[in-house]
Amino acid sequence: MSTDQATHLLPTLDRLGVADPVGVSAVDVSKAWFDEFSSAVESKEVPSVVNLFLEDGFWKDIIALTWDLRSIGGHSDIKRLLDARLSITGLSELKLSSDPNLAPVFYKPYPDLALVRFCFEFATNYGKGTGVCNLVPVKENKWKAYALLTCLDSLKDFPEKVGALRNSTADHGTWQERINAQTEFPNNDPTVVVVGAGHTGLEIAARLKYIGVPTLVIDRKPRVGDSWRDRYKALCLHDTIWYNQTPYLPFPSTWPVYSPAPKLADWLEGYAKFLELSVWTASTITKTSWDEKTKTWTVEISRGGHGTRTLSVKHLVFATGFGGRAVVPDIPGKTSYKGIAVHSSEFTSAADYVGKKAIVVGACNSGHDIAQDFYNHGIDITMRRSSTFVVSVKAVAQMLGAVFKEGFPTDLGDILNSSLPNAVVRQLHIRMVPDTANTTDKDLLEGLAKVGFKTNLGPYGAGIIPLLYERAGGYYMDTGTSSHIASGGIKIKNGSSIESFTENGLKLTDGTELQADVIVFATGYGDPRDSMREVCSPEVAAKVGQVWGVDDEGQVPGVWRNCGHEGLWFGIGNLALSRFHSLHLAMQIKAIEEGILKKSEVTF
């Protein structure tokens, strides 16, 4: 993140030098600003558009103007964006949204912060989109844009084949043969190969299928859903069902608020079947090569008992998760240890260790879940851990509930949830996280503190958001384990680092020994590029930049967008991120295939 965005200040009333607005009509404020904005955009008067923003305001774009995921901050950079892309993209047909769920609203997240939010529709030369604008009051009873989002929703000539555009031809007995041919590609090759049939890979494949791009998903496991099914049995999602919906096929109203992993695994298997996705299981890529002249990949796939198939494809998408290989600390003396030591990815159930003593190394979601599994089976369990950000699922549900809730359309929730740049979200969370810690989670955190469990508020005091985007971990959303820690049912060992294995456990740098029959290392995963590096040449891998983390604009680099190598993509995210951005990845690929998007022509 650049210095300007990293040190960004919220537009408080004091900083803006204005009084608290009273009796504000969100509709009137929105219409007045939007009329000026629309007129300036349609007449291509860039300085007039820029002047409608705060000096340190933002224009966030999701493939509408930039064919990228960008957060542009400040007058000079917004002007540079519009000079380069306003005319060429043909931003036009702007009108305020008529959807009552997107009606203008005046809101005050804090007493010194007042905003009006409204939504609008627009068109470009390439498609149609949704905009979200947050205004703040300035002097002389005027309002200016603090943050504006433009998000492309569909391609003009290639909309998703859903709703009224779905297949309307009656099928009299050829359906199964058609599905078999679609899956096997007997006479043709797919345009895209997606590696990984977890939720992200399947959602990418679904988006591509229904936008008209032939796509094959491959997965090394024998069944779709095994990426969730084969994890520890105690795994349950820590965020709500409304946040985790899947595109095209929402969960039924009977679905539990927090999804058990085996149930989600079965859902994904059904998802692939009901959406007629082409998936090869028990399959692995054994070799790839890139032809710079033809802009194609040659991909060799081992299909287990079905032999080897070589495909020529245009795009290779890795959807293999947040991390790469399992990370296990290199601790001296492992050969002397007489017990069992496994990474969390190899752990199945505490039922296998009844009557034994256990240690869990690591205290994020997996570490806590596994510790609770041991506790539930009556096993003597100790967690070896460092300071962790802990937040209750109640608090998380409250934060998400503003837009992800019963009855509110998920696609609109995605737009509103993504409308602010990460630099702004960080500053809001710097306020929100301590407030939550002192109210909703006060008893929870005090209970942990009493037994010496050290917690923190995350980087910058902003909680989960920077931990997710900068580390892809480092937090625990409490689904019940914290109460067992506070009661002493799950013991903890703080501070001291691990020095070595012993015959009976682990020796720590403070001289103590933790004895155990089984040690589970919940220590995360490596670089998300690991899977790509296993099958792509060093020359290809060298062109791929950073994948995950944050860039100078606070955006996640290399994911859902250009990663540095043509025809190579990464899809990474929880169910919500993958649901939303899988469409944007699919539209980029479709636009490339139809000649709409030529990276050499994108000048910003």
C-alpha cells in the first residue's frame, strides 16, 4: 500500500471543517451531485468530474474502466485515470438506481462521520455496470465524493445465460449424451483449464460456462468436494450462510447458519452436477508448456485409470487455495520423538487419540477447532501459541449483517460490501475493532486474559481485514473454543519458542517440556504459487508477480486479475470473495477471447 493510502485519514466533520448535517435528504443530496457528475462525464469534462471529489477521495474500479481491480486515490491520479480511460471506454447512460434496496441513504457510522450513499447504473462500450458513491459534506452546504465504485456486471454482447436467457430448447433424450460429450471433450479442447475443484474452482467454471467459455476443471482427489470432506471432521465454517452463498444455486432456507465442512463438500458435489460443470477427478497436470506465438498452453493431464490426455488451451487458472504446501516448522530432534506429529492438513479426528495427551501448535481457526475436537473427546490438550486476534462469530455476524442477511439479495450485498477501498475499510476497522473488543466481545476477551491467553487487535489495530489480505491468517473467529480455554479445559502455553523435539514431546526455550502422544502443527500453508511452480516452467514462473498480499493501492495483487504472465490466472478467496470475483475473472477471459480486451490497449 502506498504511503498516501496507508496513512489515509477518514473525512471526519472536524477535518472537513463542517457542522453535523441535520435534516439531510439523501435523495436530494444524491440527485444534485449525480446530475453534475453525469453531465460532466457525458461531456467528457475531466476537470469538472475530478472537482466533484474530495482532494483525497477515491475512485475504485472493478474491470469497468481499467479491465483490472484498482483503487485510485487523490485528484491527480483520478484525473490520470479519466484522461486515459473515460473516452475510450465510453462511460455513459448513467442513471440513479431504481432498486429500493439501493436507494440513497444518509448514515453515520460514528458521531463525527456523516455520509450519503447512493447507487447508479451505467454502460460502457463493453457492457453494463453498477456504481456506488459515498458523499461527505463540505463547506457551503455542498457534498463531494469520498469514494466511488464502478463495477462491470455484464458484457454487452455476451451476457450470462441465466434467467430469461437460459436454454429454452426441449431435450428429448439427448441430454445425457450431450453432458458426456461436454465433460469428455472427445472432438475438441476446452478454452480454459481450471486446476482445483474446490468452491473457487467450481464457481469460476460456472461463471465461464454460463458466459459461453468451454471450461474443464481438474482435481487430484477422487470426488468433487473432497478438498472439504478430507479435512478434520470438526471443521465448520466460521461465517454465516448469507455471506457464503454460491452463485446461481443458493443454499436452501433450511441450511444451518454455520456450514459443517462435510455438508458443504456434498453441496459442492451437487453444485458441479446440477450446473453441469465439466470436471475430471483423480486427475493431475504432469506437464505444461506455453507457446508465445500462438498464445496457447499445451497441458498434459494424467487421468488415473483413464490414461493421459494432452490438451491445447488458451487459459490456465489455478484455484488451489490460499496457500501452497503445508508449512511445518523445521524443529531439531524429530527422529527422537516417539509419538505422532502431523500437520493439520493430515489430521482427521481426535477420536483416533482417545486416552492420549495432545499438543496443538498454532492458534488460528484450525488450531482452535482441532483443540476443541480434542477437548470434546476428553483428551488432555495444550495449545502452544503466540498472541492472536480473537473475535466472536456474533461480532462477525453483526459486521456482515449490514449487507449479508436474510432476504437481502446477495449480488447487491457483494456490490455494497466491495464499494469502499481497502484503505478506507482499514481506517473504519481501526475504530470498529476496539469498540467491538470493549462491548460485544468484552467478556470473551477478559475471560481469555484471566488465564493468560494473549490477544491483540491485529495489524494497525484493524482486526481481520489486514490479517486476511496481508497474511491470509493469524486470527480466530470464536465458535466456542475460547470458553473452554477460559475455563481451563484447554490448557495453554504462551511465549516461549519451541527448541526441539524430545522423546516425549517438545522442549521450549524457557527450559520446560510439554509432553504429548500426538502433536498437531496448525501452522498454515506456503506460497499460493506453489501449485503453479510444480507444473509450469521456471521461465513461466519467473514472470508471475506477487500473488496475495496488498499492492500500493491496497488491492490484492495477482488474484482475479493479471498475474504477470499471459493466459495464466489465480482465483483465491473464501466463498464470498470467490462468488463475487469469479464473474470478473470470467468476463476478462471472455473479453480476451472475443477480442474486446487487448492488454496492450489498456493504457492505465
